[in-house]
Amino acid sequence: MKSKYYITTPIYYVNDVPHIGHAYTTLACDVLARWKRLDGYDVFFLTGTDEHGQKVEKAAAAAGVAPQAFTDRVSPAFHEMAQVMGVSNDDFIRTTEPRHKRATAELWRRLQTNGQIYLGGYEGWYAVRDEAFYDESELVTRPDGTKVAPTGAPVEWVVEPSYFFKLSAWQDKLLEFYETHPDFIAPTSRRNEVLSFVRGGLKDLSISRTSFTWGIPVPGDPAHVMYVWLDALNNYVTATGWPDLQAPRAGFWPADLHMVGKDILRFHTVYWPAFLMAAGLEPPKRVFAHGWWTIEGEKMSKSLGNVIAPAELVASYGLDPVRFFLLREVPFGNDGDFSHRALIQRKNGELANDLGNLSQRSLSLIARNCEGRLPVRGPLSEDDTALLAAAEALPGAVRERFDRQAFHDALEEIWKVIRASNSYIDRQAPWALRKTDPARMATVLRVLADVLRAVATVLQPVMPGSMAKMLDQLGVPEEARTIAALGAPLPDGTILPPPQGVFPRHVEDAA
């Protein structure tokens, strides 16, 4: 029976259109989901949209439509973004769906039954843009005297009746959980951030609102709607079919990985595990908070007009080069700067020159000198053995790095083998061996073909379309493209199709 693996993106808030930041998170999850499938896991990969709350209600009012009509209009854009980016999600959840409303009402009832909720009154600062409450000590005072949230969002003083979750009672339990699950929060800098926040003391959390109506009604008290974060976070559980423990996906909880942006770390690593434990459910196994992208050195914003739509990037550079660049350019977890020049350099340098050229040279030599058939491997030299060993080590090296979300490092390990292969072909010069030692030439070309197979196999999650073409040209049947299948060599004499370039160079249009 296959091991299960459940991975989620954050569900995206529908008050805006998708941009490169959304695509980045979703892409990272897609690569991991594809890798796990390739590595023999039964994978459930979830994404979707967060559609309730005051911010959506205000955006809908500004657009002159009802909130449901507004979310029905905007949510499909995130579905389309996933398709544009070649994402292989298994489900797309919307928090306005009946299944989610049912599951979230049940979560509320369990918290209430367990004595974790009480009715009181909220008086304090609230940022509609963040859908978050802030303590006075967290606010930043601007030169003009106005107070804003640490994110820069405007805040307003809110006074209204509210149900509260007894978050303060979970401080020690959360700290104990972090201690016994050291990998729960990553990277380390974010873990330290959360530990510091929780050690500083937790206050009970307002989890309902009465000043607007666009949300899931509180069971038994419909004058209140649930706090949007209690509602939104529960999507991860809803999608497993909970509370039906016989649902087909029930066995996927707890989630193996929630991938989030660093701005929503607190909700996922403090509030969410506390809600779950208080309701008698297991917390997720890991939350990874990645960094943000700037655009050509500037913060991404509509006012600057530098927000990049994923579809525009894909149209300009091709899907796989964009997927590769986003995970290759910056160590995952750090902030990064997007520039068109850097993307072109990666596409032309590492894809066209390094991998594309290696593949084209090797396969063209086989086509010309081995009757287009996979050559027989003869006795191996030390040089052959060293390169083959490096290729055979790739699955383990990539697995270890993907498991800690070190995508940049995983790709560097693969490129070490690609660079070594280019040095190897130059040293061995199979084009010269054709006249002096045809058998040796055949061995060199078979070594290159076997190494390329390993490289293309482990790169499938990052560049699925391009690597499918490369594996086609290497004569690898569909059923032999998993990690486990790398242990079985392809039959000698396998007929290969005529070689074709996989990564054309990017040529900028003349002005």
C-alpha cells in the first residue's frame, strides 16, 4: 500500500487577481506533489480560494455586486492561474461551498462542546486588509501620527460583541508541541519568530464578527459570522471529507505540509494548531513559510504598475523555463528579486547551453553513429563509473532536499551532474573515438544516455513538458519514468526517435 502525502497551498484571497507571488507558492507545491507521485506516494494536493470576510464584502460593494457574485467572478482566475502554470492539483476548494460551511460549523461546535469558546466583547485594533487583530504594541506610528499594522495596512478601532477562543490556555501546550516537533515550522528563522511570539504571551482570540454579514454564521447565533481565519484555515480539513471519517480522503489528515507566505505564518503555526488540538484533531506535520518577490528591485504593487501576471511570463518565455527559474533563482524561504534579464540568463545558460546542448550533442551522435539505437555499454573506465555514480545518487540527493523544501539546492545537485556530463563528453570526445575505437565510443554514448535519463527523470516535477520530450527521445517508455524504474536499465538496441532540441534559446525581439 502506498504511503500518503497531503500538501496544500494557502487558499488565496479573492479581493485581487493572481500574480507571480501566488504562482510561486502554487508551483512549489506542485513540484513537491509531482515528486512524491514519482517517488511512489499516494498524493493529495489541494489549492483554492478564501472567499469570506469584511475585505471581500467591501471589494464586492466597490464593484457594485453581491459578495457571492463577486467571488464567483474572481475565483476562476485562480483556477486558470493553476492551469497556466501546469499545476497538478487534485482538488480546488472554495470556502463558499456547502461542504466547507458544514465542516466549519462542525469545527465550531466541537470547540464549543470542549469549552474552548465564550461570548464577550471585542474592543481593539483591526486591519481589514490583513483580516487580522493587532495589539497596540504591534502597531507602527507614521510621521503624521496615524497608526498602521506592522504590514502597513490601515487599522480601525473595533467595538462589538464577539465570541472568543481560549488561545491563552494553549500557550504552554503550543510551546511543548514546537519542542517535540522541531520540524513543524520552517525555515529556522520563521520558527524562531513564532517561538518568540508565543513566549511573549497569548491572549484569547476574537473569532466572530457582528459588524458585517459575509461569512459563515455561528451555529446557534446567526447574528455572528465566524472570523475569516477560523473559516479559511479549516479548508485543509474540509477537503479530506471531514467530519466523515469514512470519506475517500479521510486518511490524508494530518496534512504533511502547508506551504504559506511569511505574512500568514502566525495564523498557520499558532492559531491553527491551537484550534485543531482544542477540537481534538491532530495538527499538520509541517508549515513552511517562503519569502516574497520584488520586481526589478521594487516592491510589487498595482500603483507602480509592476505586478506580473503568470500568463504573461509563460507567453514570453515558455512554461518550463518560468517554472525552473522561479525555483532556481532564489533559495526557497528567502526573499528574491525577479528580473527579466535573470530569467533569460537562466533559460539560455542552464537550460539551452548546459542541459539542452548536452542532450542534443549526445543524441545526435547516437543517431549518426549508432543507427539511432541505444548503444551497448562495454567495459567501464573510472571516468564512466564516477559519472554514473553521480547520476545514480541523484534521486536520494533530490529527495532529501525536496523534503526540506530546498528546491534551489536540489536543482544545484542536478546541475552538478549536468556540468560534469558536459566535461565528460569533452574529455572523451566520442566524435573522435568513432574512427579509433567504435566500441569505446558506444560505451561513452551509452553512459551519457543513461545519465541523461536519470537527470530527465528527477527533473520531471520541475519541467514536466520538457522532460517528457527528453525521455521520449531517450526511448524511455511512459511506465519507466518513475524513481523506482531508474534501477532497471533500458534494453540495448532500443530504437530512438530523431533528436530534436528541447530548449530553444531566448532571442529578444529587435527594437
